[in-house]
Amino acid sequence: MSSAAEIQRKIRIEQIRKIRQQEEEARKRLSKIKHKIIVLSGKGGVGKSFITANLAAALAQKGYVVGVFDADIHGPSIPKIFGVHGQTLYAGPGGIMPLLGVGNVRVVSADLMLPSEESALIWRGPLKTGFIRELLSMVNWGEMDFLLVDLPPGTGDEALTIAQLIKDLDGAIIVTTPSDLTRIVVKKAITFCKQLNVDIIGIVNNMCCFICPKCGSKYYIFGKGGADKLTKEMGLRLLGDIPLDPRISEAMDKGVPFVIAFPEAEAAKKLMEIAEKVAEYVEKKPGSGGEEGEGG
Ligand SMILES: Nc1ncnc2c1ncn2[C@@H]1O[C@H](COP(=O)(O)OP(=O)(O)OP(=O)(O)O)[C@@H](O)[C@H]1O
Ligand SMILES: [Mg+2]
């Protein structure tokens, strides 16, 4: 073999060794977290980040120790929801320390590593995969009850990297909206989970309707019945319907999770109920780290 080919071979072996080492380190750190859940949809803009963040805040309100990993490298929104946008992650002796967001939720996002608000990570697949793996190998989450992972739309590199790296995922929460187009695209996310043997905890039907604050009438702005049809077709459980609420943007602007900013809102009550169902699901799951019944 020529010396150039030999050098290339050695570089490749070294790269693979480094990848394996990072995977091992990431799994070791993640093994201290009892329950790991991904939130995905297939469709963009349906409220994945809103639901991830607010389920995390709801679980923290119930007394669990919770973290959120923002795996949406190109469009991160988790830091803003938890009021840590503009802050920077720092590395301590034990690794990268998550920031503590409003509501006592530990937050890690690529956005918290960028020099300014306008900075963007312009990366292709392998770079994103490498970044997620390396970041998870370095984050010192500590002991936690729950880690929720917010995924970008689609079933691309980020989702695949997370699903393959976190082999002991408890399951996935799938977010949909009532429209027929969303239902069709969301099925792809369901197929993704099935193909990767990720259990589906259930479906959240976001933006189900608008409840008039004056008369209490319900308006089905994006249609009706799409989520029921989806759950029946795919044999899945509907975790709950979340109405539209303009105060959700208000809470985001304030940097306070909606369930904390407006606990009396119908959407916040629904999110608390869904969090309860998720906690019940993971605790009942065979081999779950939570049989002893932690939290509130
Ligand atoms: N039930 C709701 N009522 C009112 N606004 C909502 C609701 N759910 C989400 N939103 C708003 O809709 C927008 C999109 O939500 P979000 O960013 O959570 O979606 P996403 O699925 O994560 O989007 P992306 O695919 O870009 O990651 C946000 O401005 C959010 O505040
Ligand atoms: Mg999002």
C-alpha cells in the first residue's frame, strides 16, 4: 500500500475511534438521566418547540428535575422560551454546564454558543451529526428525571443522530395540528419512529381550536377531526388538544414558559395534563428508570 493510502487509512481509523469515544462519553453522561424523550413532527411550525419547552416546565413544576436539549441547530427557539437567549454556555471542570432557564429547567442549545443573535450555523449533515454527538459527549447534565429533546422539522440528520445515539429513549411525542396536510406529513415522523424502534408515547393536537375569551365558543380554525383520524389510522394515543392562545407569543417575548406565565389558561391546563400522562407513561414502562416514583 502506498504511504499516502496508509496515512489516509490511519486518519480514518483515528476518526472512527474518536466518534466511538464521543458516543461512549455521551451515553455515559445520558445514563444519569432516568427518562429521555424526543419531540418531533415531520412538519414545521406546528408548535414542537413550544410543546417541548412547556412540557419540560410542567414536569419541573411537578417536582421533577428536567432538562431540554435543543437539537434544532438552524432554528433554535428553546433559549428564548426559557429566558436565557443571549447568554452563553460555559465549560466547567466536569464539562459544559447547562443554563438554568425560567422554571428551573436545564437548557442546552447551539444558540447559546454563538457570538451574536444574527450568527447562524451553516452546516451540512455530517457536520451537524458530529456537532450533536460532540456536544452531548460534553454536557454535564448531572442527575435528572427527564431530558426532552426538541427536534427540527422533518426526519433528517438531527432526528436520526439523536435516535441512534440515545439508544434508551423512552419514546417520542408527536406534534400535529388539525389540518389534513399536517396529518399526511406527520405520518412520516410516525414511520421514522417505527423504523427506528422508538416507542410513540402519543400525539399532541396543537392549535386544535380557538376558544373565545368572551363567550367560550370554540372555533375550529384549522379544521376538525384531523388528529382523531391520525390516531385511529396509526393506532396511537391522543395525549391532548391544545387550543390557540395569543398569550403564547406574549410569554415567549417575556422569556417565561407559558405554563408559568399563564397557568389559568386552558392551553396551560392541557399541557399540565399531558405532562402528567407522559410521567405516568414512562413510570409504567417496563425497564423504566422511574419505578420508584420520583418527583411531585
Ligand atoms: N397553541 C398555540 N397558540 C398560539 N400560538 C402558538 C401555539 N403553539 C405554537 N404557537 C406559536 O407558533 C409559532 C411556532 O411554534 P414553534 O416554534 O413551537 O413550532 P415548531 O414546530 O417548533 O417550529 P419549527 O418547525 O420552526 O421548529 C411560535 O411563534 C409559537 O409561539
Ligand atoms: Mg421548533
